[in-house]
Amino acid sequence: MNTVHCEASVLEASRRMRQCHANELIVVTETDGKPRALGVVTASDIVTRVVAVGLDPGVVTAGDIAAFKPLERADD
């Protein structure tokens, strides 16, 4: 599972996507020292919600643009 912290910049998130060869990342936060999924950020989100409107990807965070959808966990 490829993740990025909700406070990471969009620039950091895009670099993580490149590193992982991924088009989306699970946006997480920490609760009691454990990661908790908040939502998803996609490459398309970065392009349409940051780059295309002239926002600074070094300032906007993954949490700012994440789609906060309920995430289902697959049972083993």
C-alpha cells in the first residue's frame, strides 16, 4: 500500500508517486502512533486541483486535495 501523510506537500506526494510508479496514494494521519487512512489523492487530483489552477505544489498539502471517501479494508 502506497501512502503519504496528510501534511506532506503535493510536491512530496508527486515524488512519492513517481518513486512507487503509482497514480494514487492513500492519504494517512497518525492516531495513537498508528497510521489511519483518511482518503486518496490521485495524479489527476494534482493536475486538476493544483497545477492547472496555478497553486504552489510545495505549499498545498495532500490532505488539502484528498478525496475523503470511506475506505474498505479487504479481509485476509
